[in-house]
Amino acid sequence: MSRMRGMIIAIDGPAASGKGTIAKLVAEHFGFHCLDTGLLYRAVARDVERAGFRLEDTWAAVSYARGLDAATLDDPALRGAEAGDRASVVAKIPEVRRALLKYQRAFAERPPGAVLDGRDIGTVVCPDADAKLFVTATAEVRAERRFSELRARGDTTTGYAAVLAAIRERDARDSGRADAPMKMAADADLLDTTQLGIEAAFDAAVGLIKRKIGQQGAA
Ligand code: CDP
């Protein structure tokens, strides 16, 4: 098959690992398009609830996934950890995942290149990506990051323990589901950001990607 597509960089990992920020900076660095695929699942959950259905309603979730309007992905209502928690409920449904595949794959092929971040980019959406990173950090450190974000937004009611519990619950739901569970692809590079600030994590990501792409060029 001829390779008309651009370069594809897959970035997966759990909530608050830093993958979204890293993906945006990496895309800017290389001049590539960037897709936060979590927004697709967040938008499906939003549309299901707005229409008055339960998130567990498979029929509703599948039909809203099939009819998703990508122009609505910059909706501020999609931000925040709660929208992410709701997204992980519809993300368990295999037909929802299948309905969102085509859009993600078409985006990934956009020249000159694309960075996609999510849970299953390196394993399911783009198994032939040119570089794959699995970005992680301990649950405690990820909870601290979420907790500081909440404080910065003026939320003083949610305690650290509740944030940590929510992170653990989401990790379990995303890793434990049968279809496209969150897991590191065999050919991905691990980037642990537990001890890294965003600058250092970005530098490490670019280093790993360049090494991977360089190896391919030499092959
Ligand atoms: O930013 P954060 O990591 O908290 O969330 P997100 O990346 O926006 O993802 C929200 C939820 O969508 C995740 O917990 C997953 O359940 C689901 N998701 C997925 O299943 N597959 C993806 N490629 C991206 C997100």
C-alpha cells in the first residue's frame, strides 16, 4: 500500500498523566495536527445526557456516537474531570468505539502529520503509528495535579482523597474494559512523568520520538 499519509504520533496514558499537554506541545514542535480523542467520548456522553438518556443506554450512546458533530468539540462543557468520568462510561461500549474509529483514522492520516492522544491510539486506532508514547505517573501524583487544578479553579469542597478515589476508579474502568482497554502497546516507549515538570516531560517526549523516527529512517 502506498504511504500517502503523514507522520503519526500516538500518545496514550491514564488521566492527569500529562499526555494531553505533551501531545499539544509535541504537535506544535513538529508542525502537526493534534487530536485529543478523549473529547470524542466526552462529547458523546454530553449529547446522551442532554437528550435525557442514561449514559448506560447503549442504543442512545451508539446513535449519538454515529451522529457526532466534530465541530462541537471545543465546547467548554467538555472540560473538567467529571466530564471525563462520564466519558469513560460510554467508552466501554464497543459500538461507540467503532463509530468513532473512522474519524480518528482519517484525522491521523492528515499530512504533514498528526498527534493523537487517548487510551488506545497505539494499540487499536493507529497500530502502525510512526512513534508511540505511553505517558504515566503514579496515581497519587496524578491526583495531586487534579487537586491543584480544582483549587486553582476555586473549588474548595473536593478533598484530595475524593480526587484520588476518582482517579483510581477511572483507571480501573479504562484498564478493565473488554474492548480496547488502556494498555501500553508492545512497541511504545514509556514516559513516566511522576518526577517531571511539563518542560522536562516535553523534552523527554521529543527525544523519544526523534529516536524512534530516526531508527525508522535508518531501517
Ligand atoms: O484528560 P483525561 O485523561 O482525564 O480524559 P480524556 O483523555 O479526555 O478521556 C476521558 C475518557 O474517555 C477516558 O477515561 C476513557 O474512558 C475514554 N477514552 C477512551 O476510551 N479512548 C480514548 N482514545 C480516549 C478517551
